[in-house]
Amino acid sequence: MRIPIYQVDAFSDKLFSGNPAAVCPLDKWPDSAVMQNIAAENNLSETAFFVKEADRYHIRWMTPTNEVDLCGHATLASAFVIFHYLEKDLDKIVFHSRSGELIVTREGDLICLNFPANKPAPQTSPGTLLEVFPIAPQEVLFNRTFLLVFRSEAEVRRMKPDIKKLLEVPTFGAIITARGDSVDFVSRFFIPQAGIAEDPVTGYAHTLLIPYWAEKLHKKKLHALQVSQRGGELFCEHLKDRVKISGKAVLYLEGRIVI
């Protein structure tokens, strides 16, 4: 079996920044164990697999250790591959996924994701979570994932959480955020529960961040940076029960997997 593979740096227009995702277009679904082994071998935060079904695509995402319900940067990377290499005349893609219908459009050099919003609610922080971070947050919110709000961009950039301790917290992961110095807000996302200490740039995290900051800043359109070591830029819009997350992407490699 030979499977095409692309590696794309998402949410950036420069190589070696943004969030790298592997993308594997398929004619039909192989066994899930094969896809999980491919994701583990790639050793990237996510590998996306998709199969075309009539006028839409069925998409699945896997970390090196497990399948996940939603991955923004690997969806953007998949759309980049379809727009630039598989169906160059398309300007809109509809993905079917475990998180429902996902619509991706192309607007100039931006690829725009339309995802369900996940508004976080104030939450009493478990004591273990507070032991993860050396600085106490100003606010703690939760919607499957903890969202911790800090005083400044500098605090977010300097943060060194105890990743092993975070594994003891009953959560999908932890997002830390603050108002930005030159953008509306900044963030980082730690997700050791999925085998990823820190995700470089995360579409999923912004499904929580956008509703929070749109309400806090009284703005529908927001400019964001995820300030991980690689870093990434996101152009965001709050659409009531949906969010629009836009970014750029660049191809790193193209090849074939031989199994």
C-alpha cells in the first residue's frame, strides 16, 4: 500500500514556524490501527486523514497516541493540500467529522475555518491545577478544557508549567491566555493528555478563546498570536454559535508512505 503524505506548516507563511501537520489523502479507509501507527511514526502533534465522499470529505485526526474529535491546524493543512494540489478550482470545502460539519473557505492567501464555538464558563479550579502553574491566574474557566487568564503577555510567554502534574488534572488540556501587547490576545496550549506537551498553534483552543475574548473586548473580529516556541498567527471572528479561524500555510514536504 502506498499512501500520499504532505507535511504542512499551518498558521504561518514561513517554513519552520506555525504548527506542522501531516496530511494523508486516502481512496478508502485503512484499518484504524494502521492510521494510528502512521501518526505515531510521523511523531507530529496531529496527522489528518481524509476520504472524498461525493461532494465533501470525511476527515479524521490522530495524535501519536490517539484519535481526537477536532483539530484546527490539521484541518487547515488538509484544506491547503486540497486547494493547492488536489482540486485547485475549489474555493470551499465541506468536511464531515466527529465534531459535525466543518466548512473551510479560501479568501486570498487565507484559509478560513468555520467551527462550532465552545464558550467556556467560570469554574472553581481544582487544587492540582494551581500546582501546575507558578503564577496564579486571574480567571479560571472550563469547557472540557481549562482556560486560564493571566495578567500579561509576558507572563504567558515566560510560563513554565509542570507538565507531569497537569496529567493528574481531569481535563483535555490547559490553555493559558492574556491580552496581547500588539494583538488582541495571546495564548499557549498544553495537552499532555494527548501525548503533546505543548501544541505550537491550535485551532481547537481558539474555539474557546474567541468567545471569551470577543465578550471581554466587545469585538467580533480579533487578531491573535499563539506564542509557543514556533509561534503562529490567527485571524478570528465570533459568529454567535460558530467561530471563524483564518490563517496561512506553507508546504514543507511531499512524499509517499510505503506499507
